[in-house]
Amino acid sequence: MGNREDLLAGALTCLKDKGWARTTVRDIAAAAGVNHAAIGYHFGSRDALLTEAFMRAMEEWGLRIEANADATVDPDASPRERYEAFWRQTIDSYAENRQLWLVSIEAGIEAQRSPRVRELMTHAIQEGRSGLAAGLLGIPEDTLDSRDIQTIGAVQLALMSGVLMQQTLDPDHTPDAHDITEGLLALAERLTGTTH
């Protein structure tokens, strides 16, 4: 790897080990095995580097969840079975990526102080809504209607954030894939007056 990639890997290691606020330029340089001046040369600032490392890691995590869910579901599975498979993969992946999820919470706080972090987080949220809507509808992202992004995508992203927060704070009582699906069906029944 070159210095730039080494710095991104070092920054991600520091984010997971120390968190956003406690990671210093020297920490990143030591983890990357490069001179700390390389941070300014390649990224301009510590925050820019941390932000890029974080955003890249979150994107890779999302792609892994999507690929794993697609790979583990029978092609003839019903929409409900596919949805539950998505949730199983999401919840299972949390165990492997707990530190990254905690960094995302911290990044949300950091976004209140940093316009650049806020801009990137806002963009990531928009991308997440779009990707989730496309995945749930089984259509290419570029064919999505903006209403689907703002409804299906936004609600799914809110559910994911809420479930992962519960997994962080109260793992013994976090709903599983079946509970989440049953809960959504019960809500739909309540809203529409139908039964499933």
C-alpha cells in the first residue's frame, strides 16, 4: 500500500480503538507507519482523513451486508424470507463491526461541529436511503422514484439505526429478524385494518 492507503487503514484502526475525539495525528501516523506530515499532504487535516476512512468503511460494511443477504437467500424465496435474511445478515454483521457502529454514533456528534463531516454524513444518509430502497424493491437504484427513497429507504434506514442502537445498549432484548418482520406486519395491519 502507498502512504495514502496506509493512512486510511491506520485512521480506521484508531477510530475503532480510540474513537473520533481521542484519535490524534500522532496516533494515526504511528498506526500507519508513516510520518504525521503525510496526513496534511494527502488529506489536508486529521478530520478529513478520519472522515474519509470512516465513510469508506461504512460503505464497505453496507456492501458486505447486501452481498451476504443476496448470497444466503434462495432465489425462489418470498419477499418476506428475503427481508428476514437481510435482517439476519445485518444483525450478524453488527457483531463483527460493533466498533465501526460506535464510531458512526460518534461521527453523528462530530457532524454537529464540523460542516465537512455533516456534509459527508448527510450524503451517506441519502446514499443509504437510496440503496436500501433499491434493494428492498429489487430494482436498480437509477430507476427509483424519489418518493420510494423518502419513504421506503428512509424508514428502512431508521429501522436499521434503531435496531443497531438497541443491539448496542440492550443486546439481550433486541428484536431478531423474525420479530422485526412480524412487528412491521403488525404495524401495517394496524394502519390499514387488514390482517396478514
